[in-house]
Amino acid sequence: MKKLMFLLMIAAFTLFNCGEKTEAPAAPATETAEAPAPAPAEETAPATEEKSMDHPWANAKVGDWAQYKTEAAGMTTEMKYTVTEVTADSVTYNMETTVAGNTMSQTMTLPLTAPEAVATEATEAPAVEMTDETVEIAGQSLACKKSSVETEAGKVETWMSSQVRAGGLVKSVTSVSTTELVAFGSAE
């Protein structure tokens, strides 16, 4: 499962040319990780400012949410992401995950800026095929960027849309799982 999530993250960040490696703080499934203190008011991004879509959470606003269903190995997992805080440098969201009737919740903070580059041994990245597609979700048409990449673990296809401000993910298909957006919205 860790390898699958890693592949999904690679596909999503490749799609938006982020190039950065972001790691959210790990928290036990039954606890909530403590989010960093809010940035001073002058560092908070104005609610009306539209950021670039270089990062899938770039246009997130407090109250935005996205709900997903994942089918893998005969099990269904439901997830809901709700944005709780936005600063110029990060997005904090609550992630509720329900598996077999058990719900776990944790808070995660993602940086919106790339960390400084670190010299590493060069590796060849797999070729990513990009296409534009429209996906229907709950009767709504979403303009998506679809990325397809062949990896050692198999093909990964990911559809992302800036219309889904809580992370951008619309659909992801691998050889072992399918994740689909069920609903999304905002507090507005």
C-alpha cells in the first residue's frame, strides 16, 4: 500500500511540475498530529488571490473538501479531505479515512513551496504521457489533466483538475486499485 501511495504522489506531483518532495507529518491513525502555529496575518494569502496550479493544493481555501472511494484487494476505503487552514506557504487539512466501518482522522500540513534542492544521485525518471480529458463526477464535467506513466509496479493513470481545490485529484487507476472522486465542494 505504501508503494501505491508513493506512485500516486509521484504521478500527481509530476502532473503539476512540482518536482518537490513533500512529506506530511506522520501521525498514528487514532491520534491527530499537531499542526504548526498559524503564520502571522501579513503572511496569510488573501482569500481572493488565485495562486498558480503548480501545486495541486495551490488554490485551496478553508472549508474546501473532497470525498473519495478507493477499491483495492476487494476492500472499499472512503476518504474525505477538508481544508482547515491556508497560509502563503502551506495548507492544513483533516483527512478522515473509513475502512470496514472504522473511521480514523488525522491532520496534515503540506508545504506549497518547493524545499531547497538537495544533490542526489541521478536516476532516470519514467516518461509521463500527458493528455487533456473531461471526467463526469456527480453530473458535473471536470476539465482534467491526465498523466499516464509506466513504472516497475505497472501503469499509473491519474486525472487532476484545478476545479477540485482540495488536492486536485479526480481519479487514479493502478494495477491494484482505483480511487475516484465521489463529491467535492467548499464552505462558500
